[in-house]
Amino acid sequence: MTFQSILTSFVGRTVEVVVPGSMYEGTLISVQNSVIQVEEPPVVYGQFVTVTIPTTSIDYVRIL
């Protein structure tokens, strides 16, 4: 089993993704071969932001 195939089973769930220097928290919306996409909620008002994260940069993923 690969890292991407494991993450695919959690699409639609809330996750925390930690990369060197920052953390992203939101809904896992996409898993591809070399990247994942997380949709972060707005801080106060505004639109959701989709963040594309290369899987090689990920330190760990926490499923909430």
C-alpha cells in the first residue's frame, strides 16, 4: 500500500497536514500521484482556499 492509496480512503474528511514550516487544516478533497489538495475554511469571512501540497513535502497527516 502506498501513502497516496491510504490517503485516498480519507477524501472528504477533515485533516491536518504538516509540512516544514507550516500546517494546513481543512477537508482533504483530492489525492493524486504527487500532490494532495486540502480545502481550508476562511479565517473570518471570505472564500474557502484550496491548497495544493506536494506529497514529498509532507511530514505527517493527522485525520481528525
